[in-house]
Amino acid sequence: MLGSVTNCWKEEDWIGGCLDLLDVDIKVVVMSDLTYSGAKYDPDKSEQIAKEKGARVLKLNTDSQEIMRNAALEFLQKEGCEYAIIADADEWWTKRAMETVKKAIGSGKPGYKVKMRTMFRRPDWEAISTVDGGTLVAVRTDLRFFHRRALDGDPHIEPVDAEIFHFSYAKKPEQIRRKLLNFSHADEVIPGWFENVFLPFEPKRRDFHPTVPTSFRECRTINLPKEICEKLQPAS
């Protein structure tokens, strides 16, 4: 069997679409009372939506994304899942990516990585990254994370010719402001970035990443896959 692991904080606009696009046997959503920066937050409707979509919800009290993912991997391992898809609530899969990664899992490698396409300011504006070496998106459930998305023991991660879409920077302004204050790189954000870069952003701008500007060199408008566009409509 194949499972999925989704870390989630206040993602009521995104968790439903994420789960709908995951074609797996068991979906696990992990929530915590703390953000990655250790701050407490008031929950939204994410848990309710996840349960309505048929996901198992695990609730922890930790600011560690690896602890959250490891709890879900342990749960899925006990349920008989050999592999798990790793997809945060704002990381959305296409049908092709799901089919391609499922096929690749048959080779039995410890983990698999794909290209992550990052959307910025609007869902159809893509930030062109200069540092994309692939993102880990599928692992054996007997493995564990030791830091963020890095696996303990540094096992071989097989690249797969597929891509998924990341909407972390394509959210409403108030959600982006909250992200900057609470995500794991909060202390690295360039002062004034939200007011001076994000809010007035236009695609012609260059070098606009919030911590390392040159990581996002340019922006372009793209046509999103049909299945993703369909899921975006209710949240827009």
C-alpha cells in the first residue's frame, strides 16, 4: 500500500485541493499547536476539511517538521504502507507526477525526488529558481527524517522525471505575512521584504527571494495543468 504525509498549519484554503490530488491508499495529515518558529497559533478549518476528505489526522505539540513527518511515517508503517508520498498542504500534484512516481517506486529505492515549481504572488506566476536540485517527495516508511526534509543516514534519493507545484508564496498577503514570521527561515528574511517586494510585485522584477534574493532570478506566467486549475477555483 501507498500512503501520504502532509504537514499542515492554518491551510484551510489549500489542504482540500492537496488531498484531492493525492492518489494513495491512506492519507495522513499532521498538525501541531506550534509553528516551525515555536509560536502558538489559533487553528482554522484545516482539520475539519482534512477529515472530510478522508484523511487520518495526527495532532502533536512540536515545532519540528521532521518529528511531524516521522510520526506519520511510523503510523503508515504500522498500517502496512511500504512507501509514503511527502506533500505539504501547499504542494500540489498532477496526475502525471503521481503516475510517474508510483511507477518509479517499483524500483525499490529508499526515496525519490522531483522538480518543485514554485508559484509566486499569483498561482500562475512561477518563480524561476536557481537552486532546484529536486525535492524529496516519496520515501520508504521505515526511514526517518533528521532535519526538515533530509533523511537520516543520507540514503540514495532517485531523481524522477516529474514535477509538482508549490504555492507557498502564492497565498493571500496576510497568509504570507504570517508565514514570514513563523516559518523555519523567519530569522533570515530580509527586513522590509514583505512591504517592498511582495506587495508591489510584478513579474518583470528580478532577484526577489525573501532570504537569498538571487535564488528567485525571474518570474514568468504559466498555464497550470487542468486538474490543478479545477482545484484552485474554490480557493480563489
